[in-house]
Amino acid sequence: MKITLTNVGKRFNRDWIFRHVQYEFTNGHSYAIIGPNGSGKSTLLQVIAGAVAESEGKIEYKMIDDRWPNSEAMPKTKHDHQSTTIDHRLTSENFYQQISIAAPYMELIEEMTLTEFLQFHQTFKPFITGMDIQKIIAEIGLEKSAHKQIRYYSSGMKQRAKLAQAFFSDVPVLLLDEPCTNLDEEGIALYHQLIKNYCANRIVIVSSNDEQEFGFCGKRVNIMDYKK
């Protein structure tokens, strides 16, 4: 997977949040979008996700692998000796099939139990190979609460559920906005273990100003570099 931002900008009314973003995100790398509170980090993450439209410039999404075939678009076959690479160009309308996201503003279906929620989520995006719902719940340490309605969860338990649906979806792009929100030390350790175990071949983009959330990221995007 490759995500390319060319001269991307976003404004609300007459105020530009950021402008002239030129960047490329590729498989197997982790990126941190950093900057002060209120500087537009979450907005840039949502623009990358296709959830918020850019005001200028363009974003290109390209699959360079046939592992995730959920794409329309113009396949191009490139022959290199005996190997074949499938190059799919995606649109912002179908890119959502290739991403998972965990963010404080995401809502869980609180009338469901965690088991029901993950079963429901799985109808939209399958889980990674080798993981079923029982294993996922065990991985995040919520076995005793698997059949309790999410409305009765603590804020930290809800955050674990958000991380679970994001990390274990079988998609090439993982977007994390302040992923350690409401987590205690044990929960933060779980977050780092999930990063270590399940993110090697993905694009991981973390929006945060907290080093413990993005310290593992090899590349940094400072939103302040793209202010008007």
C-alpha cells in the first residue's frame, strides 16, 4: 500500500488548518503526526482516512499487493522476471475498506456486549488470519467482561475494545488518534505489545503529542510545518 499526499490543504471557513502537505506513506513503516493541541493533527488523520475531504491538492491510494483485493480501479500488471505485482488505484470512496481506526471520538455500540460488537464488526471487516473473537478478547484481557454490555465498561475497557477492532482487522493501514486515551500503565503496555506483534507489514499512522503513544514511530510529520 502507498498513500501519496500532493499539495494537500484543509480549511474551515476562511481559516487554513494546514496547507501544501507533500508526503508519502508506505507499507512497513510507522509515522507520527505531531504538534500542539488544536493544531490540526486529528484533522490531517481524518483527511488521510477519506473521512474529511481535503480543500486543495489530492490524495492517491495505491495497492501494490494483491493480499487485499477490495478495490475497484485500474489494475496494472507489472512483470519482473517470474513475479507479478498488482497495482490497484483506489478512490477515497473505497479506501475505507483498507483502513481501521481507533480514536477518542469513535463511538462503540454500548447496548452490545463485547462479543456481539466484535461479531458485528467482523461482518464489515474480517479479522487477521489466526485470530477469532475469543482469542481477541483474551489478547486484550477482557475475558471476564466478554458478555457484559459495553455501557457498563470503564473508560479504559472501552479504549481496549476500540484498539481491538482496529488492530485485529485484516487491513493494510492502521490509523491511531491518541491511542492511549484512558489507559492505565497495564493498558499502555498492552498497546505497545499490539504494535510489536501486529504492525510489521502495515502503514501505521499515529496522531499524538504524547511520546509514549508514538515513540516507536520511525518517521515524524510535524503539522506546524504545514501552517500557512
